[in-house]
Amino acid sequence: MAYRIGGAALLAAVMSGCVSSQPGEPIAMFRLPVTGQFGAMPAAGQITAFNNGVGTFWVQTPGDARCSGEYQVRDPNPALVLAGKCSNGKSGQIVVTRTPDLMSGSAIVRLSDGTRGQFVFGNLTYAQTFGQGGAAAIR
């Protein structure tokens, strides 16, 4: 009998680790690395997909502004046009192209001051997508 009670307690403890600390708080389903550059400055960040269907992304250059935005995780389209805002007041348009599994892709960015950026996420490398020193741009 003690084994059953202990097993139930263990199951309850394990299950409590699978829920968020706050009722209704979204739970991260996965996170993907983002790498690339704004102009000639290297930048890195992360994409996080939540169980409520909202995804967030951010990128930052060392010692500079952080740019971020949201997207719809369940959108099945391989190409998305997203809006982004930066902590320094700039904003921008992001054109994202995703692989068929929607877990990797590339993005080209144009900020309100004309700064351009190129990024990859998931399992793609920058060189695979843009080549050595390659450039893609939104005109």
C-alpha cells in the first residue's frame, strides 16, 4: 500500500513540473537560436513558441538595442511578413522564409532608419543561406 501512495506522490510531483507556475500562463514548447547581422554588426537571439499559439523573437547586437516581435506559431505559411520594434525606438519589417518543417529559416530586415539585417534560425547556418558575405535586402 505504501508503494501506491509513494507512486501517486511521485506522479503528482512530476506532473506539477509540466504546468506553468501561474494558471493560464503560456508554456514554451520550443526555442530556436537566431544568428545574423545588422549591417556589418553580428547579432544573435532566440525564437520561442508558446502553447497558446503566440511566438516571440528577439535579436541583439553586443552592447546595442534589442529588437523583438511576435508571430503566430500555427501559421502554416512558409513565408511571413512581420513587424519588429527595437529598444532604441526603431521599428522594422521582417520577411521570413521557413523550411517545410517550419523549424528553420531565414529573415531579411529593414529598420526605419534604413539599417538592414539578415538572420537565420533553427538548423540553418548563415553561410548556407546567404553565402560568405552575401546580402539580401528589402528595397
